[in-house]
Amino acid sequence: MPYEVSPSPVAPISTSRLWTVGASVGVAIAVLVALAFVHPDLANWLLGGAVVVGASAWLLNAPARSGAASAPVAGVPAEGEPDGEAVDLLDRVFETIEDPLLVVSGGEPDDIAGRRIVMANAAARDLLRIQRQGALLVQVIREPGVLEAVDEALFGGVARTTDYTTGGQRDRRWRAWTRPLPSGSSEGPQGQNLALVVLRDETDARRIEMMRVDFLANASHELRTPLASLSGFIETLKGHAREDVVARDRFLDIMAAQADRMGRLVADLLSLSRIELNEHIPPSGRVDLDRAASDVVDAVSVLTQEKGVAVDLDRGEARASISGDRDEILQVVQNLLDNAVKYSQPGGTVEISVRSDLSFDEAWAPRLTGATRLPLVTPDRASDVLYAAVTVRDHGPGMAREHLPRLTERFYRVEGQKSGERQGTGLGLAIVKHIVNRHQGGLIVESAPGLGAAFTAWFPMVVERREMRSA
């Protein structure tokens, strides 16, 4: 008698089970397709993945849909497992994307508080400090344009791209893509409308774009005068002054000065562009502010001796260790000292003082009695942070109140600068401002006519020193 094999009955998958799997795969395909529009460079890969996920889910669930019974086959996962693998594949892709991704749900259009984050990938969780799901959208994203775009995607089926800027000491520029996702059946657990939100940090790209525009505009404007002078003197030397030895030597000296001015201008523009490009990246080094001030004083000693200006340095009693980039901190002190020497009369004195272990209020306190005081850079107040400050004070003519707010503007010069009385590019304080801003520090100017000027730059101290002091 032949051996007969009876087919083992397999329970069909319930309608709710099929709906859940189908909705998950549908959302997976929709996310991959939406990401293909956001990332054109990965479009082929993402669209191919959507096709593979959809086709795999359809083929592997064909027996379950028809209700036919079949015997288990070696190497083929059991009932429901293929769908789980497809969703798991999507989940790994979702977590790997470097841009923050959010899947947002919404019930009623009027219920603003009902916009909840259904899924958030690792980049979004790190950026917004949220859990994978359950957070309220209005609590983590407060930009009205983005919230409006999410509503249009949820209830209007409209895809939008929104640019916005986050506030704070260092502005960051973002671009948000909002795309509608297929909504589930009203009978299912995911019956609410869904939308995909993709965030991309475009700070670097915008900074590079602005750097190019500003560099071209500033260079063309500021180089026009020295280039015109050089062209005029060259024509004169080629003409009637060809044989005039005295005039030729005088013109060559002027041409050398103009060429030197152009060199300093280009160097300052490049330095400013580089600093602005990295302004949003906190420095990771360690600098002793008192030693940096001493090194700058030694470096400019020849210049101060030529002008007959004495520099009085007070390094303080304690080591002033700050978190920062040494080259940029040296540039801050040198630019402030150069300005002070420039505006000091022969025989005058420039005073430099370094103080450490200052609270926010102590660093903010005035240094020059009877002068107008204006903050040029203000850090976020923090009660547990100590600061180290360097103050550079001159006894020059001082500045009127109306000049102070514009001191850190590019190429802004107080009286006497445009006439060539004092050499300078007008970029020194702009460079100082951006360096201080990058180091999360503060910058204050105090001045009045006849009282000279005092500039104070203060920076957060290293964590180890703050812990030692509190202990």
C-alpha cells in the first residue's frame, strides 16, 4: 500500500493581520519613494529597494491571501516571517539615513496638539532629544513654516520644501522636506493621516555660498582704490616721470605701500572667510589665555618700540585656561592690541589685563569708569560656567557713542581711517567678533571721547579647572 502524505492544514492569516502587514509595507514603500525625491543621488537605490520590498511582500504572502494550504519547505521562513524581514530591512535603512527623519501622524485638522511623532530615526533622536515615538511635534519643532507644511502634507496631500533658521548664539540654517504618506484604513490601528518630514542641515552650504559672495563683493570694492593708485603711478613712471629719479623713488615707495595694503586686505578677507565657515563648530583645544597675551606682547614688541608706545601686561595670579583654538585666540589678542597701539600717541601706554575664575556677572562688569559700554557679542548665560577675560585698554582719543554699534562691521572705520592717517583694513574687529562667537564667549567695548577705549573678550574656562575650584 503506497505511503500517503496528508497536507498539513495551515491556518489562514486574519484580515487584521493582512492589513497590519500591508500597511507596514505600504508605509515602507512610501518612505523609500519619498526619500528618493529628497536624495536624488540615491534615487536608483531607494526606488529599487521599494520595488524589491513590494514585490517580496506580494509574492511571499500570495498563499496567505488565497487561503491555500501548503507544506513547510526547508529554508523558507514560517508564516508571517517574510513580512517581518521586509519591515526590518526598512527599519535598518530608516535608522541609517544621516538626515533626521520623522513620520508624523495627525487626527483632526483643528487638533494641533494631536500631531505626534510615530517614528524618528537615530539622527532625529540625537538632534531633537526625543524618543523613537510618541513625542509631540509642537514641542520639538516650533518653526511655524514647518508646522504649516506638515499640516498641508497631512490633510491636503501637498509636498513642500521649507527653509528656516534656528536661533541662538550661532544661527544654523535648515531645510525641511514634508511629504504625505498613504494613510491606513479607518479600521486599522494606524488610521490617522501620516506625513514624512526630512530635515537637512544646510549651514555649511549657505556659509560657503555667502563666503563667495561676500569675498567677491568686498574684494572688488576694497581693492579698487589701491589698484587705481598703482595704475596711475605706473602710467606716470612710464611717461614724463621716467627720468625723474626723485619722483620715481617717491612713487615706488607709495606703490609698495599700496601693494602691502592689498596683501593685508586679501589675507584678512581669507582669514575672515575661514573663521565664518567654521563658526558653528566649537573648538576642542586648550589655551592658556595669560600665556597667549604674553606671546602677543612679545611678538609686537618691535612695532610698539618703533611707535614709542609702552605695553603694560598684568597676567593675573592664576592660570587662565580656556577651551579654544590657540591660533584664533592669539589673533583676538593681537587684533585688539594692534588697534590700541594704532590709536595711542607716541609715549602713551596700552594696558592688558587677564583675569580668571569669573562668573558671568563678573565678566560682564564694566572696566572703564565714565565711558559708554556696549556688548558686541553676548553668550548664553549659564550659572555653572566660569570665564577668563582679557581686557585691552588704550588712552587714545576714544570714540563717540554712535560709532560703537558698528565697530564689528566689515570695513567700518572711525574717523581718520579712510584718509590713510592710520593703516588698517577695517576687518580686525569683525574677525575678533566671529572668533569670540565661535568660542561661545563675549565681547564688550567701553569708550568715550577723551577717555580712550577698552575692549574685553571673555571665554569659558576648561571643565577641569571649574571642577577643581568647586572642590
